[in-house]
Amino acid sequence: MGTPIRINAAEISETISRLCQDANSNLGSDVVNALELAREKEASPVAKEILSELLENSRIAHKNKMPLCQDTGVAIVFLEVGENVEIAGGRLHDAINAGVRKGYNEGFLRKSIVADPLTRVNTNDNTPAIIHTEFAPGNHLKITFMAKGGGCENMSRIAMLTPAEGREGVVHFVVETVEKAKANPCPPIIVGVGIGGTFDYAALLAKKALLRPVGSENKNPETAQLEKELLDKINHLGIGAQGLGGRITALAVHVESHPCHIASLPVAVNIDCHSHRVKTAILGSK
């Protein structure tokens, strides 16, 4: 197992606070590069202008430390906890929520979370965060923060296909999901697809697929080919930037898969908007 390493809860909170603010005002270089490439490929003058404005928006947000979008999203946190890590000075999930609270307050970021889905009373601090935790060998705590807006999240779908529907059924469902979404998720979009596992795990896979650098290929050649086919079909829908037509509806399609039951073929689609806000930090030693 090795010698345990202690990471203080206060350091975790400070890191989360920083990631919240960084993600909401600084678009990743992978997203900026994808938007610039989309502008080069785009034939529609209107879509080209929109893509230029999105790039200008990211420049202004970075320069002035302002949110890229007024919807500063649900705070989603993915944790990779090293088996030799001990959390000192507090509970891990409490530290994360304290960091979200601090980051959203100090960064003047919009608070979008309601305590109860039906009574709709705002928690006024954007907590609680959605937290996913995995364990791994090592002396590190890897924290990946995603700010997920409501417009794109609302366009997500999941289906329990039959094995007989196979690859063709998966392709049809993914493309249909984007076609039905139209302009609602603020294209150009990034499409996360989860295939396999169970009903709930397919949805998690789709969300995790969005954490990959935009445009990166799956390591499995067959899955990488599926990503290319899906991207091509989606970009032939003609939805375009902000739904006003054009060649580029999606910047990337990322697919992640997992073994599943012989009688099942779960598939989930999780869409993210052009303000694709993901930031990572590692505490301890990887």
C-alpha cells in the first residue's frame, strides 16, 4: 500500500473554489482550438460570424475574469482518490461543497441549484455539488470540475435498446437525440455517449466521455470509428451554430463503453454546449 499521504480538507476546498472560478471564465485551449477549426471549415457566413463571436466572448471572459455564460451551471465533481490518501481536518464531500460555496460566492457566479425539485427554493450557494468518486492506486487526489448548464443538460436522453438493434440502433438514437435538441443546447456542441453497463451507468459513461480533451479519439479503433461516423452524421443535420444553419453542429463526439447484460443495450447521450467548462487539479503526487 505504501506510506499514507495526508491532504488537508481546507486545501481541497481552496482547490475546488479556484476550479469553479477558473472553469467559468477560462475556456480550455482544446475548446478554443476546436472553435477555430470549426470557423475554418464552416461555409455559412452567418455561422462563421457566430463562431467568431463565441471566440471573442471567450477572450473577453478570460481578460475580465467574467463568466463565459450567465448559466454557470451545476457543479459536477469527479474524484480519483489514491488508495494511500487520508483526508485530514474534515470530510471529503463537506470540503468539496465548502469549495463550491466559496467559489460561486467569491466569483460572483450565478447560483442555480434548488433544494427540492418540486418546491424550487434556491440554496443560494450552488450546493450541493454532484460528486462521483473512484479509487485508484497512488498518493494523489485528482479533482475534475465541470460546470454543466441547464440548457444542454435538459437535452440529454437515455434508452434501453435491444441487442438486436445493435450498432445501427445506437447511431440512430444518438443522431435523433441531437436532431430533436435543435438549438436548445447552444451549438456547436460536444456530444458524450455512454454505451453498455446498466441504465444508470450508461448515463455516467456519457458524462465522463465529456471530460476527455475535445476531439480526442477513443483508444479502441472501432469506437473511434463510431465517433467519426456519429460526428459526420450530426454535422450533416444542418442545425449549425446556435441553430441558424451551417456545416458544424458538433465540435466532437466522444464515446465510452462498458460490458453489459446479454439481454441489454443501454445507450445514453449527454450534450454539452460551446461553453464546455472542465478543469482539473491534482493534489499530492500522481
